[in-house]
Amino acid sequence: MNRKGLHAALLAAVLFGMSPVACKAFVGQMPASLLAGLLYMGSGLGLTWVALRQPTPFYTVLATLPRRQWVNLVGAILCGGVAAPLFLAYGICSGTAAEVSLLLNFEAVATTLLAWLIFREQIGYWVWVGKILIIGASAFVVLTRSGSLRFSIAGLSVIVACVFWGIDNNLTRELETMPASLLACMKGWIAGTFNVLLSLVLFKSQVTVFQVSGVLAVGALSYGASLVLFIYALREIGSARTSTLFASGPFIGMLLSVAVFGEHPTVEYWVAALVMLSGMLLLYGEVHHHLHRHERFAHAHLHEHDEHHAHVHSEGECKGKHDHFHVHEAMVHGHMHWPDVHHRHAH
């Protein structure tokens, strides 16, 4: 497996997994739409300087973006930046930090199903077994509360948010020509502005400077930095594997809910957590290796010279990572690989 993609996915998971617990410390009586807006606005604020310092100006990137990728960009922002945060924010405001943290694992299932059904990403046997375990445990958490069988609206809200993020993840994976920081920055500002304005129109609430600054800080780390790492991992190891590794984050959130707030999840929650963790760990048993063909195609993205990038530069040898338009000649070879930007074939 691509180690850099793996590490990026795990670090993104840790940062995002902390968000439900961190938000609980600031949210108070804050409306769900305002919480969602401030989280994404914090992401946009934190990434603006990074996005402006990219080698290629953001207006040049947007001007050369193909029409198909514009559709993907709009869809990713609406699903992942507008709809999903609203449902998650309602879940955070109405449910416990442990419940919300645990159910965020369902995002991995939604992402994988959509990657397979719509985007034809190759999904291995062990990944499917892991997803089935996570689905079963998620349903168990939604139907179990306070030690008895009872439907949880807060839990269902988190599940719906995960479905929207599943759509977002697969659309984002297709935006291979956009720098991750620019994509995350745009999503943060657009989604944040929409949700904050929506909250101001629909709700009247008293929030303090401490609450606002605290949520903005959480957004910068748990949404901004986490999203950049997540996008990088999507491009390196594909949607299904990234989302499965990302599922480790909610376990951190669940443990923090116990340590910070003294929450006491029921035995059923701990059982569900172990089942979900088992499903995630099954990914490490997967090996994908076969003879495959690369068709000739051309694109631009950040890369370094390897077996897939053997082109020659007119100005001489270029070492390290660099970004330019280049051509991939057709080739047939076999090696262990994942569904990164160069391996989107069905199998």
C-alpha cells in the first residue's frame, strides 16, 4: 500500500475524530446550522494563506478546469459542504459525543458503496467484509440507546450526513487537477458562508466570542487540515481504502468523550465499537496485484519520476515532486497497486 497515502488518511482521521468532542466544549445552545457554518468557515480561514501560496494561481486553476470537473466540484461542495454538516451538526447538538463519534464510521460504508456502484472502483473481498461489519454495528447503535431498543433521531442524522459525505468523497476523488488546499479552502468558504447566513435568517441565538473562536479553531484543524490530508489520500489509495482507514478517527472521539466529559457509553456501544474496529482492520489483509494496461493519456498533477512517470524534461532532469502537464504512454505491467489517479480500471 502507498505508505504516504496511508499515513495521510490516518492523520486526517485523528484530526476529524476529535471534532465531536471538541465541539461539545463550545456548542452550548448554538443552532446546528451555525455550528456547521463556523466549522467550515474555520476551515476556509485556516487554508486561505496556504491556497494563495500555491505555485499556480487559483484563478488559473479554475479557468482551466474542465466542465466535467466543475460539475464534480459543485456537487462535492453541495453534498459535503452544505448538506452533510447540517445533519452532523444536528446530531452533535442532539446526541452524545460517543454516539456521534461512533456513527461517523458509516461514512466509510457509504463511500465504498458509491465508489463501487457509480465510479466502478475495484473493491476487494476483505473490504466488503469490513463494510458489512460496520453496517451492522451502525444499525445497532441507531436502534439502541440507554440500554434499551429505541430509535435515535440524532443517530439517523449522523448516518444521513455520512451518506452525503460518501457522495462528496467520490466526487472529490475525481478532481485530480485541483490542489487539495484550494479545493478544501473553496469548500470551507462557500459552505461556511451558506450555513452561517442560513442560521442568521432562521434562528436567533446568543453566542459568545469564546464559542465562535473555539468552533473556528476546531474547524481549521478538524475540517481544514484534515480535509487536505484526506484529499491527498483519496488520490493516492482510492475512495474505499481511504474511507476505511479514516474510520479509525471516530474511535478516538469515542474514547475522548469518556475521558473529557465522563460519558459512560453502554455495553452495547462498546460491542459495536469492537465490531467496527474489526471491520476496519480487515483492510490490512487485502492484496491487489495483477497484470493491467495503462492507456495513453495526458494530464497535469503533482508527481515524481517513477515507473508511471518516466518522461523527460526539456530543461533537464527534475528531482523531487513537481507539477506540470505531461503525457503517459501506453504500457502493460503488473505490480501491487490501489485505485489512485493512475489505476482507475475495473477488475
